[in-house]
Amino acid sequence: MKKLNLFNVAFLLMPILISGCKIDIKNIERPEKIVSMRQVVYDTDTYAKLAELWQAYYDEFPSEDAYANWMYAARYAGLENYESLLKEGVNKYHANPTLLYLSALLKHGAKNNLEAISLLERSVALDPTYLDPWFALAVDYMGSGNMEKADAAFRKLLEEGAISEEVMDYNYNVITLLDKNAILITNGDNDTYPVWILTRILKYRPDVTVVNRSLLNSEWYPIHIIKNEGIPNYITQSELNDLRNETFEKMKQRKIKIPPMGPFSDTLLTQIVKLAEKENRPVYLSATLYSTEVIENYKNDGADFGLVTQIVPQNKNYSSQLKEVINKWLGEFRTAGLKSWQLNYSTKADAGKRLTLNYAGALSSLMEAINKYVPEKRLELFNWYKNYILNLIPAEKVDKMSSAWCKSTDIKEISDWCKSKNYIK
């Protein structure tokens, strides 16, 4: 995933009275509810502040809900004492669904993770309307080899509307662009769960296989995608065990911290790409990928199609491919979610709004190629941009993203618009 910029948020905190260094707690109102980063994304400092506010609120008005919000914020803030605080909370409020869910996440991702599954199943049994645990359950069921239950979890997320329409549409549009039997490398929740749902449950583009880069760091997933997802046999269990042991030993000896994308993901990704290349199977990198040297090297050598970069094969005609991509963009993309009230009136921190900005970034990155290879589609693409994306761009970014269109001064409608915005004189 292209790493998204994080924004600060206005806190729901009334003016506080300060006497010396003490805060008058009675003047603090209930802070903002903490929700999954699948829905709202803040930076670490903001989550640390929210954790502080929820702790103060809990101290004055103790309740299991306040403690759960405090722990959710503390998790995203990465507080050092988070695990011990969470354990205290579970001991005190042992039937709180959120605390059980957060406890399960500490064990999440292990092979055949019965303990995490038990906690998650208890959480959803206590509150059937609480959907966060279903995301983790889907992955843990996969890790235990129970694909029937994993699909049931995906179906639950779909039926309950756990994933917003604009996020589902975005992922539909991404896989619409891919060649047959493609492998799509993704990064996190909002570019992976929807693809699983689309390909496995809705049977749209079932030929596409998603490989989640983050999960490649787990013990079970690298082999799972060979046995269950049709990925070429790029590694054996014995080779994987050796890789993990050797890597951990080197990190321990050299006192190296675990990198943000994990210690194994790019190594295993490289092996997948090499074998796919031998089999001439298409491989794409999602625009949502966090950047590393490995990813940047692939992108530099690949074919940029905005929302994805094709890195295998590399022997096709880019001009004809780009024309096909643009025709699909204009003729087959789903856009209802981009017009939703919820999206258009959400804050900058809304995860769906952040994801949709990839459309603007994609068109901007493709502008030179569009001008060269498909100039006849510029006006139609420009109108698409104005109709669906322009109003979603934060004010501080809109000039930079919109001015990219103003090189098309030979098109009167675009030129006049650019002049009206003072992008050109």
C-alpha cells in the first residue's frame, strides 16, 4: 500500500481548568469513541492523546466501555504497558467483547490458533452486532485450515455491511484491471478482505489470487497459499523453517529490530515473483503497498497502471495495455460508493476516503502516459475525476492533484477549468 499520510483530529474535549499541574477532571466530557483503523486512521501521537483522555475519563467514570476504549486507543498508540493493562481489564471485565477481541489479537496469526479463535468466538457470542472480531476470525480459521468457516466469516462481513461501499468498489475496480489468473500483492485489511469476499464469496474474478504481504510473516500463511490458493510451489515447509530460524538468529546477533513490514515478507515475495515469472503468470503490486527497497525496484521496472503495477510479465505492449485499462476504468468501474453521503461528509481521517484518494494519485501518475498513448480519453477521464474524486480531496492537496490536468491545454473544457482555478494564466 502506498503509505498514506496521517492527519491529526480535533478531540471532543471541552475546555479544562488547570490549577498548577492538576486537571479538573469534572470538566472533561466523554472522549471520541475508538474504532478500528479499517474505519478511521489517526497517527500514533493522536492515539496516545486519546488513550490519555480515556484513562482520565475512566478514572472519573469507571465502566467496562470506558476501559475498552482506553485499551483500543492504547493498542494503536503502542503504549509499553498496553498488554499488562489489557490483562487487568479482562480480569475485571471478563465478559466485555472488545477486551476479549483485543486479547485475541495478541495471539492472532499463529497456526491453528485455537486460543485466539475461542476468545473471538466468545466475543461475537456476547455481542452478535460487534463485527471487528469477524475479521480476525476469518484469518484464524484460514490458519487452522478450516476454509469453510473462513468463508462463513467473509460472508458475515459482507451481509452485515462491515466493509463500506466505497472500499468494496475500490477493490472491485482494482481486480477488474487484472489479466486472467493474476496474482495480486496486497498490504492490509482494506485491500485484502474485500478481494477475498469478491473472489471467494461473490465469485467475481475467482481466477485472481490475492497474496497478503503482511501475512507472509506468519508461520502458516506462506504454505497455506500454496496448498489452498494456487500459488506456485515457491518454498517447502522445511525451507520456510530454515529461513525463519536463520533470520531470527541474525537479527538477534546483530540486534536488529523487526522492520515495519516484517522480517520475511519481501524475501518470500521475491521468491513468489521469480516462480510466477517462470510460469509467465501475471503478478501485480497494489498501489496501496507500503514502500521498501524491494517494492520500489519492482515498481521501477514494472508497468504502471495507476491502481496497480504489473511486474510480471514484462514483454507486453504498454500502449495497448494502457488503452485497455483506461477503457475498463471508464466503462466498467463501480462508482456508487464514491457518491455516498457517508463518504462525502466524512472527515479526512476516514479510512475509506483515504483509500479513494488512490484514484487521484493514479490518474496523476498516469498523466504523461495518457497524454502520449490515449489522448482521446483525456476529457472523459477529466470529467470522471471531477464527478467522482475532486470533492473528496483534502483542501491542502487539491491544488497539487488537480493542476496535473492542466497540461492538456489543447482541450478547451480542461483549459477553461484550469484558468478558472488559477492553475494556468
